[in-house]
Amino acid sequence: MLELSREKKNRLINEIQGFFYNEREEEIGIIAAERVLDFFLEELGTLVYNKALDDSRLWFAEKLENIEIDYDLLYKNSDSKR
């Protein structure tokens, strides 16, 4: 599970409490908000992590393709000068 700094965790707990109050007009305590946070980190953490890996793989593949094209262009230009 993702480890958060105490400051980040407290900020998220406050956000969760605010969400429950604004959306449901329900006040929840720190412990309940922390349990909600832990639940979502456990349930969504892996999905978000894997999606980030997929996105970065696509980004790197595109950059690698561009590098290969640039290399090929340099090679062909070098070849034509002979």
C-alpha cells in the first residue's frame, strides 16, 4: 500500500471529511475518514499504478520511435553524400 507523509495523509483526511459534509451533509470523524482513505488506497492504488505504467510505456514507445526515425534520417542523409 502507498505510504503517505503525515502531512499529506492529514490533508486527504480533511478533504474526505469535507466531501462527506458537502455532498452528504454528514460529519465523519478522523478515524472514519482515515478508513475511507485506506480503503481507496488499497482498492484503487494498484489500478492507478498500473494505468500510470501503461501510459508511461506508450509515451516511451512514441519517443523511441521518434528517435529511431531521426536516426534513420541521419543515416540516409549520410549515405546519400557518399
